[in-house]
Amino acid sequence: MIPLLLIFVLMLILKSSILLPFANPDQSTSIALGFILVFAYLFGSHLKRLSLPLITGFILAGILCGPYVLKFITPSDVQDLDLLDGLALSLIALTAGGEMNIQRLKGRFKSISAIVFFQTVIVLLGFVLLGFFGRSFISFLEEGTLLQVFAFSLLLGTLSTPTSPATTIAIITETKASGKYTDLVLGSAVVKDFFVIVIFAFSLSISKSVAMPSHGFDLSFLLQILEEVGGSILIGLFIGGGIILYLKYIKRDVTIFILSVAFFSYQISHNYGYHPLLICLIAGFLAENFSAQGKRLISAIEKSSIPIYVVFFALSGASLNLGALRQTWLLALICVVWRGVLKFSGTFFGARITQEEAGVQKWAWAGFISQAGVALGMAIVVEHNFPEWGDEFMALVLAVIAINQIIGPIFLQRLLFKVKEAGKKP
Amino acid sequence: MRAIYAFGLLILIAFLGARFITKRKVLSPINYFFSAGFIYIFLGLSLGRSGFNILSPSVLTGLTPLISLGLGWVGFLFGFQLEAKYLRRFPRKYKNLSFLQFLFVFLLGGLIFSLALKQFFPSERTFLLYGIGLAFGLLLSVNSPTLLSMASSAIPKRGNYHYLARFLVSVSGFWGIFGLAIFSSFWHFPIFESKIFLRGSLLLMFSSGFPILIGYLFHVLTKKKTSEEQMLVYLLGLVFFVSGASFYFNLLPLYMSMVLGITFSNLTRIHEKLYPLLLSTEKPLYITFLILVGALWEVYFDYRLALLVGLMILLRFMAYILPMPLFKVILDFPLNLPSRFGLSFLSSGGIGLAFAVSLKLAFPLPLTDLFLSVALFGILITELVSPWGVRMSIFKLDKEEKK
């Protein structure tokens, strides 16, 4: 506890108004990063004693030190660290892709497909129903037409569908989990991410055509999806092929090579609108399944995974919009509970139809609560496309993500302990 | 498309490195250039503003923490080897020699560079020119231990000259970096400002006191049983924190991290446990740092730059070769110190680069841009000849001594 307090007090002094005249606030990124690395890790380690996951500690530390509470990390620090955040996400996605071993997942493909299908359909329908029946409680929908309510709810449902693969893999790595539940949760989270991008494009186009009739139903989005998803897959295959060849023939400076892969994936996706998560998932998947050295690559990344997770999750904590949460906390809470109920139903039906054991039907839903990344990106697109209620929508989604991102890892960790898969990884 | 070219370039360099290095001797210039990672500066150069512009100024802003980490890392590693227990093994005269050598190189280099800069840039403020001149003197006084460490395995008969040279290159950096810290603490304020002494001393005290405190914290954190991953988080986090604090207060990251390294090294008892971790992390961080140094480099050519580079190379030779016999007399040194022993000190390697980048980032001025350019050209050229220098000096002197 003393080191935690000491580093906290030091940062308090460094950021105090007495020293401010000597400081260069434009150069605060590195000090913020160094502080959050140590502070979040120590904070997470203390929370771990209360049986909470490390990454919940990282996220909470990020919130505590972020722009809404102590302001040790300023909004411009968060913005400046976007590139490092992107690098961390790419590395996490590489690991997640590498965990998708075909041999292991072969027997579970039916269950994963069913769970993804039922979760998607039930969550979408459920949120449309919530929109219709609860619109009198949503101030900005009260005066909206039924079609506008439909558009709003469909988009909210779409954004509620995905589960964060980054959080999932972080908890799996932390708990050293392995087994049926682990595969089902990770497999579904990854597969759902692909589908959600496609479904979002459809939902956005449908919503635009019903909420703004002058727009009409625009099929050009199909081309865009093809370009975004197809392009990401192609780049992922290219990079994955490159990794295989590199590991086979060059073998030298592997860490630098992997960092470069992460950097270039981020750059390419950032500049041309592709999905870094998809690119690295595919690349990791390819390296793991089609190369003898894939395991070495993944274990090399996993070895230094803790600093990567600290940076990624502490920054995601610092970026959580507490202002939005304060504004819409009650509605957000209702959405979180409703999403949980729908996730349970979707998982239950998916597992039942594929005759999974009773435990999966009853408990696997707890692995699908976390939500971030993809949903956040989509919320920004919605905000741009629907100026009348885009702001309120964004605030609500941010608040929902904030709650889910805090409780999601705890649910998944508890699940993996409950089904005794934690600590099973050799 | 540019990103793909750059990616291809990176693979090509790694591929060439893998092919070349295994087939060449340790002390061939090309081999040293590859294995010490200097080739990555050119990769960075091609990725930066002077090349594909992938590491554009805005991207570099996003990567500032990595530059800060790189500088901090170089400083920490350098400080970590300065363990009192190890240094005490060497005779007092070795320490006196290191200080005398530092003083001579610094004063000669500082004086000549100050005069040259005054001549080349008559319209610039004298305060700035003399400052940069002294910084050149300090840069010349810094030596890199990397070349001698790599050469150790290739030296057939290691004798007193080898050990003396290793001691000198390890310690000379300390004097140079400490000198730069003193100089930059006071150089913050133009001469006509009031209370320079007080304010400069306060900055120096903060630059030294803060990393000592963090070094102690690091020791406390690692005193109990610590896993490798915990150690990695603490190490990265605290090095970031210290070099970040130096950026935040416009101080020298290299110096503050060196003090962190010295403090921790002299408090901890887990050297054995930490070395493998440092070794496994060092290379990727160092290479990343070199790539970013290359990207920061704005290459331009003019006659003044060429002359200053020439002067730097000339002084690198002269300031180390000329005074050796004199040192022998002044210190009554137990070992003969022929002029050619000075050829062992041509390399300033990564520590020299970090030194130059540190100054440029702490004082972003047109003159520090010039300083960085001259330093990069000068260091890269002397690095190419430094393996030859080691062969001509230590190899032969140790052989002769054994005979």
C-alpha cells in the first residue's frame, strides 16, 4: 500500500499548481503514461486481493486518474496516447487471433454459430421492443415518430450486440483459462465482431431510410462493407503470411517485427478506414494455425502482455465518459440490465438448440457482458448521421459502455472460476 | 502503399542483418554497424519526414512516449552498470585518469567548437553559441561501452589495456552526462536573468533528487518476491515516469534516468535476476529508439554542417590520442599509455545519440537541430572506424604486454 500511496503523492506534487509555472503541460504524455503504468498495476494488484480481475483495477485506476476525477491524465494526453493505445489493441488482437486454434474449435463451431446467431437476433429484437415500450421515459424520443424510435432502437440494439474481444482475451490470459467455456466465449466474441460490422452497416442504412425518408434505402453501403471487411481480411491474410515467412526464414528481431506489424496495421487502418482489430485477428489466426512457429509468436506477445493490458485498459478507463454517465445513468442502467437479460436468453437458446450441457445454457452468458471498441466507433458514426438525437444517443452508449466495461470483466472472471477453467492453461 | 514499402524495408534490413552478421567477424565495420543497430537509424530516416513521411511529425508526437522511454532506457542501463561495489575494484588512479580524460576532452572540444560556432554563426546570440559549443565538448567526452563489450569475445588475449579501456568507457559517460545536467540546469536561463544560481541549483537538485526517490521506490517494490512480469511493469513504468518528468519540466531525461539506474543498482540485490530481463527488453527498445532518432533527423547539407562534422571527427581522434602520454606523466600511471591507446575511444554509440537527442528535446532550438545533425553524422562516421581503432589499440597493446 505504501508504494501505491507514495507514487500517488509524488504525482499529486508534480501536477500541483506550485510546480505548474515550471512545467511544460504540452509534454505531459510520458509522465502520465509512466505514472498510470505503475499506479494502475499496483491498484489492480490490490483489487485482486478482493478477488476482482486485474483489468478492472486498471480501468478503475484510469477512471480515477483520468480527465473527470483527478485529471492526472488530461484529455490531450488521452488523445496523444491514441497511437500507443492502437498499438496495444493490435497486439491484443494478434493474441486473440492466435488463441483461435482450428483443431480445438472444430468441435465447437456449431455452438459458437448458434450462440452468435441467437444473441444477435434476440438483442436486436429486445432493444427494438425496449424502444417502443419505453420511449415515454426517453426524453429525446418522446416527440419522435414511431419510425424514428425504430431507427434509434435498432441502432442501440446493434451496438449492444458485440462483446469486447480485447477484454475477453485479457481475462483469459490473466486467469490462464482453458477449456470449453473459454473457447465458446472467445470464439463467439471474435466471430460476432465480424458480423456486427456487417449488421451495423445494414442497420444504419435502414435507420437512415426510415428516420429520414428523403434519404431512401441506399445499397451503396454493401460496397462499403465489402471494401472495409474484405479489405481488412485481405490485409490480415497478407500480414499473417508475412509473419509466417518471417518466422520461418528470418527469425531475427521478432519483437521489433511484431511491433512493426502492430504499427503498420494501425497506420493502414487509420489512414484507409480498415479495421485494425480484424486485420490483427486474421493475422494472428493465420500464424497460429498455418505455421509451426505461431505458438512461439503468441507466447512472445503474451510474455509482455501485462504492460500492454495496463496501458490499454487504463487508457480505456481514462477515456470513459463519466459526464455522459452522470447525465443518463438511470437509462444506461436499464439498458445494461436489459442487455444482460437478452444476452442470457440468446446464449440459453443457442446452447439449448445445439444441445450444450446445462451449465453452458445457464452460465455462459456471463462471458458476454463486456463492451467497448467496436461499439464506440459505431456510436461516433451514428452521432454524425443523426444530428437530431445523435448527441443523446452517443451519451447513452458511452454510459452503457462505461458500466459494461467495469462489470464485464468481473462477470467473465467469475464464470471462468465457477466452471473451473481458470488456471488450466499449461 | 507507403506503409507497405516501409514494412518491406524493415523486413529487408532484418533479412540482410540475419544473412550478414552470421558470416562476418565480430569486429568488421559492417557487422558492427548491423549488430549495434545503427542501420535502423537509416530505416527511421527513410520513414521520417525526409523519406516516406510515415513517421510524420504528427505521428512522432504520438510516439513521443517511446522516444522518452528509449532515452530513459539508455540512461537507466548506463546508470545500472555504475555499481559502487564494481567500481571500487579499480585502483584510484584509474578513476583519476577517467576524470582527467573527461576534463581534457571537454575543455578542448568545448573551446574549439565554441570558437568555430562563433565564426560560422556570427549573428546568433553568444550565450546560445557557447552553450552549444560546451555541449559538443561534453558529447565528445562520452564513450560507449557497447563496442568493447561486443569486442571482448573477439580479443584473443585480454589484458590490462582491455580492462582499463572498459573502465574508462563505462565511467566517461557519467562525467559527460553529469556535466550536461549541470550545464543544462543553468542554461535554462539567459545570462541577464536574476537568481540564476539559485534557480539552476534547484533544477539540478530536482533532477537528482526525484530519480533517487523513484530508485528507492523501485527497490521497495522489488524487495519482496517479484515475478518477471511485475518487474517488467515496474521497470517500464518507473523509467517512463522519470524520463516523462524530465520532459514535463524540460530537464534531461538521460541524466535523470541514469541517476535512477545508479540508485537502484546500488540499493538492490537482484542484479542477477534483473539482467536477463534487461537483456531481453533492451534490444527491441533500443532499435525502436534508433528508428525514432532517424525519423527525428532532418537531413540537410551545407558547408558549415560539413565543416562541423569534420571538426567533430578530427577532435574525436585528437582529443583522445594526443594527451595519453601526458596523462601518464601527470598521474604517474602504473601502465604505459601510448597515444594509440586513445584509438579505443572513438565510439560514442547509443549513449552519444541519446545525449544529442536529449539536448534537442530539452531545448528545441534551431541550434540544437544543428547539434543533432552534426552529432548524428559524426557519430555514424566514427562508429564505422571505431572497430578498426579497437583492433589497432587494445588488441595490439594487450598482445605486446603479454609478450
